[in-house]
Amino acid sequence: AILDFLEKGAQPTRTVHSILKKAGVLT
């Protein structure tokens, strides 16, 4: 759910993806 929100609500924010990758959320 959170990933869907971030991908749809914060698409232009690549920083979010970077943080998630560092957090290990995105593999």
C-alpha cells in the first residue's frame, strides 16, 4: 500500500526511491 502511494503520489521524487532502496524496501 505504501509503495503504491509513493509510486503514484510521489512519482517525480526519485529521492523517495533512493531512500526506500537504502531502507531495503525496494529490492
